[in-house]
Amino acid sequence: MSNNKAQYKQFCEGAKELPLFLQAWWLDLVCANGSWEVALAFDQGGQITGVLPYYLTKSYGLSIIQIPKLTPYIGVWLCYPDNPQKRTSKYAFEKKVMTELLGQLPKVSFSAHHHPIAVDNGLPFYWQGYERNNWYTYRFASGTPLEEIKMGMKASVRNKIDKAEQNLLLTESFSATAFYELNKLTFDRQEMKMPYGLEFFQKLDKVLSEKGQRKILIVRDQEGIAHAGIYLVWDQKTLYNLALGGDTTLRKSGAIQLLLWKGIQLAMKKGLTFDFEGSMIENIEGVFRDFGGERVPYLRTTRYGSRWWKILSLIIRGK
């Protein structure tokens, strides 16, 4: 284990507000097929001022920094000074720390980071030759009254939820395999490859279950046929819709809408923000948008370090 990783694991133990997906134990699980490392910045007293964990792997024989499976956010996290700062001081701090972090990254053919929502300053990346794009999710802030949320939904969503509550049965499941098979149906119907394997998911689920940071909900009809399932995870501040799927031939039943509504209710009960873990796929984005949450941008930064990888990526996309 590198010295940086050892220090980072110690840092994670005391960083209560660090997002779930930046935790060292999470990275140990989702980066099993490659390796993860972390860049660290320190102040003059030796205290950590910023971190940048990254997933270092290989593709087509080339070294790349990529987003791990089932990990919506992985990027910079800053530890601002406790004392109030002027904007000039805050921005100078961000530039200094982020520049120091970026300087520690290895030279690779391609690099991608999806930064936590709290990170909105992409300038240091731009100055280092990165492309910057806003990706989007939808959120309901903790403490939002459920009545307000439901009234803000599109009428058709409310109707589907009411219909599903009358005709379907909501159950909590403790089987990662049962959820996985439901999630896989979504990809099978579109003739798409499942982005993660069952063994990988079972290992991740086992740890999340032991830590008490996940809930699996499945909706069935009166005949016991499963319509859809949702996999919810959370940290100290946010509850995430990590994965959602089901039998697309039964999508008119309202099972998906019911599951998302139950996820929102659970988040509000726990005093957490609900994150739809938004999709950039137009059809999926529409489902999330109709719930009436706040559209929130998060920063994606990418850089090509090799013209060969850029050409290769264009070929792959064209297939």
C-alpha cells in the first residue's frame, strides 16, 4: 500500500462528511480489477487540505484514469479552513490545492473525473488542459415536506404512484441476486450488456449491508411477479438511487414511480437529501424530471493524453 493510500484511509475514518463514493473501503471494492490511488494536498501544519482519489486501470493496453462501476461521483474533495473566508481567499485556496492535486496525477492516455456536487470550480482543470462539462442529476433537499414534493410532481406521476399503491405490493428484499436479475432485465430488453457482474455486485452489497447503508425494495403484483426493484445507498448527508430496474414490459404499472417515491420518503425520514443519481440518457432523465426535484449540475472533467486513445474512443463509440 502506498503512503498516500495509508494516510487517506486514516483521513477517511475521521471525515464524516466525505461522500460514500470517495470512502477508501468503497474504492477497495469497486476498483478490484485495477487499482486506485489518491493525490493529497497538505497545509504547512501537515493537515490534509484536499484529496483526489482516482481509479487507475488499463484498456486496450493503455493506462487510463476511469470512473469505477456503480460510482457516480469520484473526484476532488476540499477541506476548507474552519475560519470564515473572503471570496478571494476561498478561490485562491481552491486554485492552490486543486493545482497541487492535479500535479500528482500520473501521465495516462485518458483521464476522467466526476466530481462531487460540492465541487463547482473547474478552472484549475481547464488550465491543465482538461475539457469541462456539466452533467446533471435531480435532488430533493433534506427536510423538504413530503406534501410539497408530491404536489410538485407531474400529475401523471402522482396518478401512477396512487395506482401502484392500490394494485402492487412493496416488499423489502435482502437478496442482492434478486435485485440484480431485475436490473439486468432493463439492459436485456435493450440488448445492452450489463455494466457490472453479479459477483462484483454481491461483494459490494455484502459490505453495504454489514454497514447498514443500503436498502433493496422490490414491487410485485398480486400473483407474485416482480415488476421492478430499487437499490438505495446513503452516507451522512445523502441517500442515492444507485440502481433501478425491472421488467420494461410492465412499466405501465407505476412500479418505478412507486419505488422512487418510497426512496424519497426514506430520505426525508432519515433527514437526508435524495439524489436521483441522474442519467444523461434522455428517456431516463424524463422519468426523474417529472418528479419535480431540483436539477443540479455536477462537474465532469476529461483529458486525452494520447491521440491514439482519442482515435480509439471515437471508433468504439461508432460501433
